[in-house]
Amino acid sequence: MISEKIKVRVTETDQMVSVEVIEKRSDRIKVLIGEGDHSVRCELLPTPNGRAYAGTVMGRELVYECSREQVQEELARFAKTFRQHGR
């Protein structure tokens, strides 16, 4: 199984961090930060204006700078590709 990775911004330091996606839906994205015993889960929810997803982990705010519409399009493309390959 190939895991999807996305880049999120740590707002405090303005640093971009690559995280692994556990679950991706238009209403929330669950990600795994770190590896092994030191990994932490975080839930990113759409911001009120719908232009990004945000969440906190260990007191740090993370922002995935993709709109809700962009995520819906990604999910639709994935579903279409998945159906075309027969599973």
C-alpha cells in the first residue's frame, strides 16, 4: 500500500513539514506526524472560510493550505482512477 504524504505549515515557525495521511475526507483530514513510537496523530478540519485545513498537535498549529474544493477534486480523481482499474 502506498501512503499519501502532504505538506503542512507549522504556523509558529512557518516551517513546512511532510506528514502521512491516515484518512482524507472533505470534512476532515487525519494525519500522522513523525515515525515509530514518537508519532502523533492530528485531525485537520476546514477553516471557517474553507480555504485551508487546520489543527493542533502538542500546542502547535498546523495548516494544510488546500481548499475544501481542492480536496474534493483530489478525492473525485482518486475514486475515478480506482474505478477504472477495477479495484
